[in-house]
Amino acid sequence: MSDSRPHALRSWRRVLVKLSGEALMGERGHGLDPPTLMRIAADLAIVASRGVELAVVVGGGNFFRGIEGAGTGIERARADSIGMLATVMNALALEHAIEAQGRAARTLSAVPMPSLCESYSRQAALHHLAKGRIAVLGGGTGNPFFTTDTGAALRASELGCDLVMKATKVDGVYSADPHRDPAATRYDELTHDEAIAKNLAVMDTAAFALARENRIPIIVFSIQEPGAICAALDGKGRASLVLP
């Protein structure tokens, strides 16, 4: 993606970053990788220092994925509840890493656990964003059967975000999994309708549909390199732009 693309010229006011749990484990097979955590936190802090109001929705797949837990015999609703707890673990770790960069952050959980962090409400999140704090949103939607991708689209809609940034391990949206299909082609730009019609699995259909309904563009990019969030936000490097 070149610097001349339309989104590079926009001044994003409020942005939501969707960060998978797997992105936080680096090259490890499980849990958190401290250098990776600090690298991502530093990138988020730089974005916030530019005056962008920044919310982050974190997944929990580095600890537990509800749909995989259901495959082991745990009922789906209960497995998803365990997955929600995993997202709060990641949110608290990310909050600490951001604050270690000298930037204020607040964890808000959709699953109330007041002894650990603030409970999520739209008003509370907007308050922290207005104060220049990075709002780290854990607990998914607080309900089973919804992915954290859908949670990200929901929170972006609630908070009036201009953009969703989907951080992945690949540099955009492909016609198939590029790790499995060497013939997979990459999209520079496409619409939400195209992503849904082609069943492109980089985000689930409900997330694309919610973003489409609220006319929120999505940038899909790789989080593997330092400065990846800033580069994608500026329209540099390789990424895919999904437009309403």
C-alpha cells in the first residue's frame, strides 16, 4: 500500500485497534512474550501521543479460545466465559505495558470484576478517551457466542470510532489463507459487501456486517514488525483497506 492511498490523507480522530491474543505471545506457543508486549505497547503509545483517541480490544487466544475449548467437551457458553477471562488477563498486561511507556491506560471489562479493573460502559470509555488515556477493552461483549472481532466492531460503533485496525499475522486480506494456499491473492482494497460475499475469514461475518452498517472502514495489517500500527495508520507498508 503506497502513501498516496486515500486513507493516508485522513486525520483519524478516534481509532479502535483489534489485537489478537496470539499477537501477544510472539514466537511462544502459549501465554505472553514480554518483548512483544512492550513493542506493541510502545507503538500504541506513539499513536496516542499524536492526539489520536485510541481504544484497544484484545483477544484471549494465547491462553484460551472458547470455540476450541468447546471442541474438547466443555459446553460452548462456558468455554466462551473462560475465553472472556483470558481477554481480561491480556488487557491487564497490556495496560501495564502501555503505562511503562509513560502513557496513561485503563482496562475496562465487559465482565464485571471490580477488584481487578473498571467495568465497561460507553460513558466510562468515552471519558477515558477524552482524557487522552488508551482504553483497553477486555471481556469481549460480555456474552458467549460472540467473537472478539464482533466485540471490536460493536465497541467501535458504540464509541463513534472513525476506523477499526485489525492487527493480524498477515499483511492484509487474502482470498485464502496464504500460509496454506500459495496461490492466495491479496486485496489492496475491497468493500465490506465483497468481504462478506467472498466469505473472507480475516474477520467473522457479523463483524464485517456491523462495521458496514455503521460505515466504519477497516485496515487489516500485520503486527509482526515494530512501528506496524503507525505505519498502517499512515498508509505505509502493506495492508488491506476494507471500505463501506
